[in-house]
Amino acid sequence: SKEIFELEVNREPSAMSVVQEYKRDLAKFLGNLSQAYDPHLFVLGGGISNESGIYKNLEVHLIDQLFLAEHPPAIRKNMLGDSAGVIGAAILPWWSTGDLA
């Protein structure tokens, strides 16, 4: 994916098409989640979330997927990097026992 985003930045047509299709599909997925759960915020994680190009106009694509687009959820990059899942897994034993307040 990193190579595709690099090609997209350099305006390579097929890479631009792939990235746009990915963003449309991601917006559809987030739109479905929005309709079901009504979140105020989406935090994206995983390796592809590190590509800054994914966030450009993604909220515009999301608005197109919403029934009520007046207050769309924000879309943000995670702050913990690729370690968020590992950190969450490490905290889980304490959280599930109630030791984390």
C-alpha cells in the first residue's frame, strides 16, 4: 500500500484510481457504521492509517453516505501508532477485572 500511495502522490493515474476507490469503499463502510452506532468520532488504525493521503477528502466522501449529514463524525488518525492493539491487549486483563478505574 505504501507504494500505491507514493505513486498516487506523484499523480500516477492507476494509483490515483485505486486510492479513490479505496476511500469511497472506506467511506461506505464508515457510513454504515455511522447509521448503526451514531458515533461522534472514528479513529483509524493499522498500517494503512499511517498514509496521510487517506484522510484528504475522506470526510466529504463520508457525508455522501449519511442520511443525516448535518453533524458527520470526525475521522482521525490514531495517536498510538501500530502499537494500539498490543497496548489494548496488555491492558485487557486489568480492565476486565475492574482494577483499571
